[in-house]
Amino acid sequence: MAMQFLSDNAASVHPAVWRAMQAADAPDSPYDGDALSQQLDKAFSEMFGRPCAALWVATGTAANCLALAALVPPEGGVICHHTAHIENDECGAPGFYLHGAKLMLAEGEGAKLTPEAIAAVIDSIRMDVHRVHPHAVSITQATERGRVFTPSEVAALGQCAQDRKLGLHMDGARFGNAVAHLGCSPAAISCDAGVDALSFGFTKNGAMGAEAIVFFEPAVADVIRFRRKRAGHLQSKGRFLAAQILAMLENGLWLENARAANAAAQEIATAAGERLLEPVEANEIFLRLEAREAAVLREQGFGFYDWGENGARIVTAWDSRPEHCTALAQAIAAL
């Protein structure tokens, strides 16, 4: 069997999640009227220390796009990094869900946005009816290059967004990995730093297929409940999505799993040494790897993605087997 480092999307479902879904397999109200779905607002409010509204959806794409739909009108724009998932990996879904709103691309080292990068986009726009005007900023935590925004970096973006009357959305597909790396509270890199809407990822971190959209202004969620239905994401047996999320939140399983994935990445990163293209701050490793070297690793049974010319991306997960990580670390060191 191949030693799998393609993506944390390929990870197994945590046993606690399976048990929670089995326990939820009893008649209850349909859609989001069941007892488990009704617990989500309270669970996230306790986590973040303020009133929140949380909606489940099945995919990260839906979470990102529905969150942004709450912040951006059809004639508006979303500023994001040019490598952002919403730009490169969602098949035009933002334009579909936002009814034509435009993604406005910015630059930044490590796939990070900065207030200066946002200003570079906005300040070149003529403020008249002929141009698309931004209404929100979207950042990814951790970024598409595996980098983590610190609380101060998010706060600077939050202040910038507030000053310019923009909403701030966080694509938190690997939010748990970021919190685990920083050792901070979840609120420190989200609501306390000015984030308005968070796509809180669980599928990459041990769930079967469930993501949460968390709104830190609960009333904003009301319109998205209708848009979720219209988009085909109001599942009739929503209790199974809620069960996954609640199981991940219980006793901090989401953070425990993220720590395990990060630790596995660090072992491999240490062996990669000067091959690293980016600091390893979550569970993704980007490294220089020539085609012949990649072939050598694949011949030994390691699965990973090529990443540009002479580059590779290796992703660990909550269930990465220690012996596989050690074997890959040794194989990279031996190249």
C-alpha cells in the first residue's frame, strides 16, 4: 500500500466521528431543526467567547462562497491572494454563489495578504460606477503555501478592513492547524482580530464531510440560511453533519488532531532541511525536488503532488502513520 502524503482530504474519519454519526442515526426533525444542529450556535459561542451563529455545509467550497455571499453584493469584489483556493481551486464557484461578484487578486509572500497589498489593489480603482469596488477581503488560514497568520497579522488586516469598510472572511480549511501552531485561542486569530465570517474546516482534520460557517454577527446568518437552501446545501438529514462537528469540538478533538498532523509535518521538514521552499508552520511541506528525485521517492511507495517545476507538496494528516513519516524523512535525507 502506498504511503499517502497527497492531501489531508484523503485522511480517514476519526472513530469518535463515526460513533457520533451512529448515535445520531435515530428519527429527529429534518434539515437543521434537529437537536444536534440546534446545539451548534451555543458550542461555537462558548469556543469563541461571544455570540455566534454557525451553519453546517458539506464542503469547503460551499462554506467559503456562502460566507462571502453574506458580505459581498453581485456588483462587488473580493480581494484575495492570487494563489487563494477561491481563485484557483473552486471552479468559479465564488462567481456562481455571489452572482457575478469579482475576485480581485493581490500579492504577498508566503501567500499572505498584508494591508499594503490590499491598498495596492484598492488605491488603483477609480471610485465611480464603471468599476468594481471591493466589499470584502478573504484570507486563508493556513495559507496555500502552508504559512500561518499570527494574531497581530490578522488584527492588522482586520483594522485595514474596518477602516476601508470591508468585510473580512477567513478560509479556515486548516484553521485547527494554525491554532495548534500558534498555541493561541481560536478567537485570537478570528473574531478578536476583526474576522466577520469564518469557514471552519473539519473534513481535512478527521470529519467525514462537514464544515461550519461561523458568523460573529449572528444576524448575518439569517439570509445565508435561505441561500444555503437555494444552493442545494440544506441537507434533509442535517443531524449527521452536526454530529460530526460536535464530535470534533468535544474535548478539543479538532485541536488534538491538528497537533498530530503538525508534528508529523515537522519530522519530515527537519529531514528536508535546505530543500524547504517555505517555513513549515502547519501540515504542508513544500520542498525542492527534481523530477528524478521525485521518481525515486515514488518508487519507494510515497504518494505526493508535484508542485511547479522541481517542486513537491507533501501533506500530513491527523492519522499519518509514524512509521510512514519516519520512512519518508529518511528517504528525503538520503536523496
